[in-house]
Amino acid sequence: MTQAFDEMAGDGSGPVREGYHALSEWLRQAPPDLLQARSRQAELFFRRMGVTFAVYGDADSNERLIPFDVVPRIINATEWARLEAGLKQRVGALNAFLQDIYGPQECLRAGVVPAELILTNPQYRPEMQGRRPPGGVWCHVAGVDLVRTGEDGFQVLEDNARTPSGVSYMLENREMMMRLFPDLFADHRVRPVDDYTDSLLGALQASAPPGSGDDPTLVVLTPGPFNSAYYEHSFLADKLGVELVEGRDLFVRDDTVFMRTTEGFRRVDVIYRRIDDDYLDPLTFRPHSTVGVPGLMAAYQAGRVTLANAVGTGVADDKAVYTYMPEVIRFFTGEEPLLSNVPTWRCREPDHLKAVLDRLDQLVVKEVGGSGGYGMLVGPAATRAELEAFRARLIADPGAFIAQPTLNLSTAPTLAGGALAARHIDLRPFVLSRPGAVEVIPGGLTRVALTAGSLVVNSSQGGGTKDTWVLDD
């Protein structure tokens, strides 16, 4: 694989890239052990604050910290302006797409997306057919994963329209960097991210159902402390200034949701739910779910409560549906996509499947409904036995997979083994939607592969995170 594009050094043939000059000089002059000392401080602070992330199947999951790298990733104002426009366009189209597939289905009749791919998708919810969520917003919070392979090479790797996580680490990373490196912030005009929760609160309040009044009651609904993202759930509830509740804290009466409080019952207007559709309501979805709220869907369908994100948005997370996003954007906006997709083979199509099987050792193969880096094959790093096992799975159920080239993700300077080294990164910006408006939080969560040469950045697979600085002009 050729040398990767570096966020600070570019292709290495020219000067330091725009936005990185002050950081580059600061790194050059910093005492050798300063970054290591700051890194140890950061770990201590995060551990004391309980900023943890659980990994299913890991016996030590409750104790795991997401590794934090103290060298920030920088995006200059011109780059960000292009990204912001592309993200607004994409998420706007996602909301229009979801409204359409649960409404008139014009994009399906026009053949923009195959109807059977949507209507037989396990994340498609027939219960939402003909429904319109309060305010017409389906995807209140979206996380769009981006990768970069060159100077102008930002591409969308996947969409997260269901319950994207990671925003708490974005906020904690920024607070940590401001605490540890105030001198660096004095040298850079970094756009703030700490108003994210104010923006989220505003978006949720604006999407409250009619009759909620001027001060609707919001809650964050969590499956409980054993969920891998429980820290984030409690963090967001605290920052939003709302109650963190479990299903047992809520009940439905006369198609209205109430919360049990020490002062009696209180109506709930908006639920920022961090529970998948399948577990939301045992009367509608999985009957054995113990983390949902019986009758919640009836209240939702009666328009008495807002669920964020809306039920049924998971269909837009599907990696096969993702491959049609350029056509979806053209159909609903009449514009060319400002952000391109990563080239992707749909294994459900025979010619694509043949192409994938012919070069399996060169590709990354993913389950269309997978997430977190689980259930995927990284061809160049796989053993012969792993390749043959995946080949058999592809032949048996080709519609369950897509494949992408092994991208040479950009790198950024990262503290590794006591010295700076280039490590591959990606970026998950967070996009908020409210009735009539889409807002992109400047920056996002930069994930970093901490092992030399590794392309796997997922936190669940041992990746770490960086603070992401978007600079003002």
C-alpha cells in the first residue's frame, strides 16, 4: 500500500498543511516528555470521571477507557465549509428519504432504490407506514462516518441514522484538551463544541408533539447500566438537564406517556431514546423485551409523544441502502452530492458478487446490518482459512454483505510508544435536525487506529480518539 495522505504533512513533498503550522512548531519545541506526561494526566482524569466504554464479551469491559490521544486533528475553515455543506445536504436527503419510504414511496416507484431492499429490510417498520413524526423530523441526531484518502478526498463511509454514539467523547475530549493545553488554544481560533447539548435540547424541544406547551418534558431512555454506551446516556441526560430513565420508570395511560417521580406522575413529551426499535415496546416489537415501555408505540402513533430518533430510521443505516445515497440525494434535492460515497460492491447483485469473490483478499467485506467493526472481513489481513470461511458465507447469503476497497485512510500525528508516529484516522461529525433546519456541530469525533499500519479505528476494536479542531478563518 502506498504512503497515506497525512493531515499535517500532506503527501510529504511540500510544507506543513494549512491550519497545522502553529501545532507543528509547538510539537517541534515541546520538551520530549511533555506529551507523555499530559497523556498520563488525561488517562487519570478520565478514569476519575468514569469516562468508560464497555465492550460486549470483554470480561474487563466495565473498566475500559477509550484511549485518548493528546495530539489534536485539525480541519481548516475552507475544508470544513465544504464538509458542512455536504453533511447538511446528505442528512436533509436522509430525512426526506425516510418520510417518503414511510409515505408515498415515490423513490421506490421511480426505481431510485429497489423496493424489495426497503420493504423486506429487517429495520423497515411497517408500523410507521403512513405516519409522520411530530415536526416531520425522522433523524434528529445523525452520525456520518467520513474517511479521507487525499487533499480533497473526504468520502462517506457509512451513515448512522439510528442511535449514533460517541458525542460524549467528543465533548469530553475538548474539555480535556482545554485543561491540559491552554497555551495551544491561545494560538488557535478553535470553533467551540460545548454548545452541542444546547443545540440538541433545542432540536428536541422544537420537535415536541402539539399540545406539549412551551416547556415540554424530555427524558433520555437507556437500557440500563449494562449497556455499552451507558456512560454516554447518563452524560447527555446530565448535560441536557433532564431525567435519565429506564423503561420501568415510564408507563402509558390513555395513549399518553408518564414518568414516575417522587412528586407523582408527570407527562413525558419527548423521549431521546437510546434503545433500538426492537426493544422499545414489548406490545409491538419483541414481546420479551424488559427494557421497553408497554404501549409506547400506541402513544407514539397517537401523536402524544416524540421519539428521537423516529422509529424506523434504522433502515437508513443499512449498508446496502447506503450504496444508493447518491441517487437518493439527486432524487430529493435535484443536486449532485457534495460528498461522495466510498466505491462499494453490492454482493446481492451477481456481477458484483463475482467481482468480490475474485479479489476477496484485497477488499473489506461488511454485513449490511453490522456495526462497531463486528462481523467484517479485512481481506489483506485475513488468513486463508478466514478468507475461505467468508467466501462460503458470501455465496450462501450474498444479500447480507457489501464490499469496499481497502482504503489507505489518512494519518495524523499520534503519540505512540512515547514518540509521535503517523496513525490512520476517520471522522464522525454529528448532525442535528429540527423542523425546517439542519445543524452540523463543528468537528466531531476523530477515531484513531493505535496500532502501526492498522486501519481499524473502532473503539470496540481497540481504537482511540482525538479532539477535532475546526479553525475559524
